[in-house]
Amino acid sequence: DIQMTQSPSTLSASVGDRVTIACRASQDISSWLAWYQQKPGKAPKLLMYKASTLESGVPSRFSGSGSGTEFTLTISSLQPDDFATYYCQQYNSYPVTFGPGTKVDIK
Amino acid sequence: QVQLVESGGGVVQPGRSLRLSCAGSGFTFSDYAIYWVRQAPGKGLEWLAVISYDGANKNDADSVRGRFTISRENSKNTVYLQMNSPRTDDTAVYYCARDRCSGGHCQLNSFDIWGQGTVVTVSS
């Protein structure tokens, strides 16, 4: 199975900050990586797929990069609505696996 | 409005059975693979199973293989997750989600539409 790790596990930031979350795969997954945002009590929401393609309707302050085993999600200017937990997911092969999540909270 | 709605959750005793449903609307349900994902209390996301658009192909996680079965009835726009012999560690919110690619040519993809989730508590 492909293991996904994320860092940091928690990130404290202020509105307007530039925020970067890292995700690492245990083996090469090309660009078959997605990012999801989840708020408490809600379902995950797809932000990014194929590592760097923004899902329709997602603000352009979100961007993704990377390929192979190293990936990042960047929020260029953190907004109040962005405080949430973020998960990366590999869909290179079954079983689909998610990272453990990065919680972005208010500094 | 494109949506998925889960139902069937509740409290179930260990070893009993429960069937979850995932109903789709606002899109051509029979064109899409559907996944089940769960989230234990305070934990991350765990993929459980997938069924292809036509039901011909399935795949599931080691943690549920032999206990949970995914199926679908496209005539009812519904996918099911039959949970047999549940254990206490199956307690979680169960989500269904749609593959973001439609059609028979699609391979494994990200999940673009999620239901609101249904809570399953396994307890005696």
C-alpha cells in the first residue's frame, strides 16, 4: 500500500498569511494526487486534483504543486473561511490512501 | 442540484448487520463510479470500497474485505454498503463519494461530490 504523510500536523496562522502544507507519498504516484478541505461536522470538499488542477469553484488563492513523491498545497493569502483540516489523497493505485491531515487554525 | 445522500446509519450490535444506502440525484448516476469512505471519531479519512459505473467491477480495503459488500442499483440511482459482522472499530461517519470522471473509460480518480455522511455506531 502507498503510505501518505503530511506536515505539519497542525499549523497556526493569521488571516492574510501564506500557508504551505506538504504531502509525501511512500512511492512514485506521478501526479495522481488530490487535496481536500474538511470543516468540522462536514464532508470533505475537493480542492485540487492531478496535483495542480484547481477544482471548479475553488478560489484561486489555492494552488498545488509537485509530482512523484513530494507535493505541496499553498494558500496564498489565508481567509477566515480557510480554517479547516486539509487532506491529501493518492489515487495512483488501490487501495486509495489519504494523508493524516493538517489542521489550520487561528493564531 | 448534484448531490449524494446517505442513509441507513444507526446503532448496531457487534456481529449484526446493517445496510447503508447512497442515493444520487442531479446527474446521470449510471455514468459514475461511487466510493465509500469512513471517518472514525476524531480520526482521518479511510477509503473502503468502490464500484464501477455499471457494477461490473469492485474493489475494497483489507479492513472490510469479506465483511462489507458494495453493490448498486442504477434503476434506483443508489449504491449500497452491506455491513456484515461489524466490529466496534467500525464506528464512524460513512460517506459516499462520486468519481470525478464519467463513463467506462475512467480509471481511478479523485472524488468530486460527497454526501453529508451517515453515522454508524457499533456497540452492545
